Amino acid sequence: MSGRKVKWEEMFPDEMAQAIEEHPLLYLPYGMCEPHGHHNALGLDGIKCYEICVRAAQEGGGVVAPLNMWHIGEQGVGIPWLARQNAPQPYITALGYELFAQSMVWHLRAAVARGFRAVIAMTGHYGGTECDMRSVASVFNDYVPLPVWALADWECIGYRQYKGDHAGPCETSQLWALRPDLVDVSRIPPHEDGERIFASDLQPGQASRLEGERIVRSQTDNLIDGGNRLLERAPAELVDPGPEGARAICADLMSRDIEWVYQMDPARHREYWSAEGEGGKHRQGTIERNGRMG
Ligand SMILES: [Zn+2]
């Protein structure tokens, strides 16, 4: 299926109908512009995620929704994080978490309304946003049993020890493989080891385009496999809740007592991601499963 058209916004209606008929899986890619060192384009998170989805869909079938680059940032745990990054003007495309969460409800509703039977919602911007996306999917599933795999892209890496980072050897290599025009390691200025400059501590020589290819290969394999399994368990019929239904789900979502991970105070967030915390246990489990969907 390589070379096939998979980008929603570039399809003619007959191509879209055929793609959904053949493999009714929708990829929802998310990211956010934010500092990623002097050597990576600001949109690394979203572009990486989008290009991985495009490769997976070209090979395994399905459609990729338009990339959403407005994400949860500059709030909650993002504030102390940013303060440590040595990036005075961070060029972030942030959105309040309540708006992002409700947008995602509408994206899932659109998937059902357009005839998709399963969704892979993947974010390249992580550190808690992936957990919040799973909370959204879980509430949506109380209304519509649409199979949804919500994840951060690092969670489907099954190659060596890589498990994501921020503008370090993993992410830089991924973008280098996917969009070589958007990585320029010659832009890394001389600096002390470990000193954060524009939110990266990457040292020259640590990233590799070839390693990036291998990381991405493992991700596309896992996404294709995961998507097939989601479709196998899709119910015979999914009922579109309609725009009014989407609004009602949003209202319910915001009224629930959800612990939004990206909004945690720093102490609670540290506890959450510790080896004993919920997030830490989940992270460890994900790594043990070698990036495969649980
Ligand atoms: Zn990133």
C-alpha cells in the first residue's frame, strides 16, 4: 500500500470513501511548537508524530487527520519545566487543557460520524499529556464504544533502549530520519556538558539519522499492528452522538473529578511519575511490553 494517499485534507471524496472502506482506521496526530534546541525545528513534536502516522497509514492503511499543533503547554508542570530550559522566548503554541480536552472529544466524534471504526490518537508532546488524552478517550467511551489507542509516540518505540526524550538523541534522530531538512546539528553552539540551551542538552554526535530510521521503523510496525487489533475489536455498529452529543460529552468531561496529569503541582507530579506512582508503573509496563499496545 506504499505511496497511497492518506492525508485527509489532500483526498478527493472518492479517495476518502475508498480508504475508509478498505481500512476504517483514523490517526489523530498531535504536537506543539516549543523549544527543541537550536538544532531542531520548533514543531518537532507534531511533525515527528504526523510523519510517523503518515508512514504507518501508507503501509498499513487508514487515514491521517490534519495535524493539531495547539496543545497543553505553558501551564501546570510546563511552567517550572520552562523556567529551567534557558529559552527566554519559547515560541510555544499552547492551549488551555480544558480546550484541548474538548477539542479531542470533537475529533473522536468526527471519526465516528465520518465512518471510521477505530482511532489511534498519538501525541509527540508528552510528559503527562498522553495520560490526559487517555482520560478524554475513557470518558468518550462511556458514550460511544469506539476503540481508541491514545498514546505518546515514545510508547510505541520497540527499538533498543529508546523511550523518548526532549530534543535529545531519540527525538532529534527521529526528526532527522523523517524530515532531514528540519534538523541542523551545525546550529548547536558550544556549551558546557549538561547545560540546557533552548531546551536541549544534546551534544554534537549523539543523534543519528540512521538510528532515527530504526526507531521510526519500530514505531510504524507497532502502530500498524495495534491498528489492526483495534479494528478487530470494533463493535458492529457505532452511533454518531452528533454535535449536540459532543457538546454534552464535553460538559460531562469538564464536570468530572479527573486528575489532569499535566496540571498537577510539581510534588504530586514527581510522585505520580516515580517508580511507585501510577504514571511510573505505567511507564515501566509500557517499556517492558517493548512499546507494544497493552
Ligand atoms: Zn519534543
